Amino acid sequence: MKEKNVKDLVTLIFKALALAMGVAVVALSIMNAIDVETAITMLGIGCASSGAALLCKRGDK
């Protein structure tokens, strides 16, 4: 039971990270405070964490 809680927490953290990266890129872009290379890197980190969250959930089945 405890292992399932840890997996759920890790999945939640990855999802939150993906959302935070997306929101940060949008906000910084609106303020013209981010360059393209940094924005792409941040979005890549968000996509990778989203994929990790999906892989964690798939392992539960």
C-alpha cells in the first residue's frame, strides 16, 4: 500500500512540474523576459516530466 502512495506522489510531482514549466514559459513570454532557447529547454523539461508521469501511471495496470 505504501509503494502505491509513493508512485502516486511521484506522478503528481511530474504532472505539477509539467504544468509549472508551461505556465512559466507563457508568463515569461508575455513579459518578453525569456529567449527562445531557454523557453524551448523549459518546454522540453515539461514534456519529459509529462511523459514520465504517463509511464508511471501505465506501470500501475
